[in-house]
Amino acid sequence: MSHNCLTIPSNSSDAAQEMPIEIFAAYPDLLTPAHISELTGFTVEYVRKLCREHKIPAVQVGGRQWFVPKPRFVEYVMGGDE
């Protein structure tokens, strides 16, 4: 799977580093599949599948709910979690 879930256009590498902070600022530090669905356009079910398959850096709590630390998801989107 490609790690380019979101395309963040920029004119410089400095702007590319700043933009994810702006995009994710309104979201909590622990993202749920619903949050990731909003950000990517993927269905919640597909996001859960990606979590189960360890394609998104997620942890499962209570055997049911998935959470993705926001900094890890930003790295993933930017292609840093290979």
C-alpha cells in the first residue's frame, strides 16, 4: 500500500513540514478510525482493516477500539513509517 494517503502540495520543503500540523490541529492526540476516515476518505471499516493488518501504526485497546497516535499517523502520511 502506498503511504501517500493525503497529498499535501507545497512550494518548499519547509512548508511541507508545517502543513501537517495545520491539517491535524483540530484532531485529538489519539486518532480513531473515524478520524482517519475523515482525513483520508477511506471508510471506517477499511481503516480498521489497515490497523488489523499493521499497515497503519495503531494500537488496540480493550480488544475492540483502535487508536493511532497523531504524530505516528503524520509520519505515516508523510511516508516516514515504512
